[in-house]
Amino acid sequence: GKSRSCSVVNLSTIPDRDLNECNIAMLGCRGSGKSALTVKFLTKRFISEYDPNLEDTYTSEEIVDQQPVLLKVMDTADQDGPVNCERYLNWANAFIVVYSIENRRSFEACRLYLDTVSIHTKGVQQEYPVILLGNKLDMERYRQVSKSDGLSLASKYGCLFYEVSACLDFDSVQRVFHEAAREVRRE
Ligand code: GDP
Ligand code: MG
């Protein structure tokens, strides 16, 4: 007849789960693509229409460099510029400041967010990784912000810099979020 197998789990062989946590706040002006990037990272899909007023926090268990990390992403939805910043400043341990490469105004708005974060980090005397992220790389032909402008702003604030597109490959978007987690682990 059929035999049933029964496995005994030896609890001592289950590795201790390193409960690494990383809280990432997505900052930047409306329309830069924060929600599209967040959704892309979480679902591998590009959602073109996302409620601009919806602010939410999402959780994903990720493996970064063979280590588990509980990655939380707060997709903020400021109306115009940084307001009520405490909600994310007191929560996040990493920041991704997003602009659109085809919108100069969205790039200028990044300074406000970068200043807000740097004033906060000086106040609490702790370093938090910050990534400046140029989005909408697929709109290259409408580019209003050069890569070197992005790089020089990033170096002025001592942050990492990437350019991606929420509607192109998933890997490049994932890399940015994982880099934030990696930097938090290093701190
Ligand atoms: P948020 O206000 O920063 O959350 O911006 P959304 O994620 O809602 O995106 C604003 C608009 O830009 C939407 O119409 C998106 O479809 C569009 N969008 C977002 N990311 C990209 C991108 O990488 N490329 C292009 N072409 N459009 C994008
Ligand atoms: Mg949004």
C-alpha cells in the first residue's frame, strides 16, 4: 500500500532569523513617480494611474546579500513640498528622494527634501542613507535634467545617485531599494 512519510523538524537546525528591518521613506514632489516606483518594486508591474493623494506604507520580506530584511516603504503624498515631515523623519532610517528627469521643477524640489532630511539628521546626530533618484529614464528625449546635474546635487548632499524608470526593467528599480537596505545594514 501507500506509505506515509513523516518528517520531524529539529528546531535547532532552523537558523535564527536575523530580524533586520529597514524603513524607507519615498520623498519628492507630486508626479515624480514615487508610487509607480514603489508599486514596481513590490509587484514588478508598472501601474500608470495611481491615486496621487494615497499615502501608505508597504512591507516586503526581501533577501539582500543572502540575508533576510523586512523592508518597509512609506510612499508619501505631499501636496506641495515638505509638510508634517515628522511622520516620516521619525520613522524612516533611509530616504529615497525622487524627481523626474523630464521635469526640472521636480528636480529643484528635491533640494527642499534633501535639506529637510539633512537638518533632521544633524539634529538627532545620526547618519541615514539618502538616495537621490532620477525617474522616467524612458523619457530620455524630453530630458530636462542632465545626469551630471543629478550627480552634482547628490555629491553636494553626500547621497547615492541613480537614474531609473518605473516602466522599464524591474531589476534596476529593485537594485535601488536593496541598496538602501544595504546601506542601513552598514550603519
Ligand atoms: P507620485 O505623485 O510621485 O506618486 O507619482 P506617480 O507614481 O503617481 O506618477 C505620476 C505620473 O507619472 C503617472 O502618470 C505615472 O504613470 C507617470 N510615471 C511614473 N513613473 C514613470 C516612468 O518611469 N516613466 C513614465 N513615462 N511615466 C512615469
Ligand atoms: Mg503617489
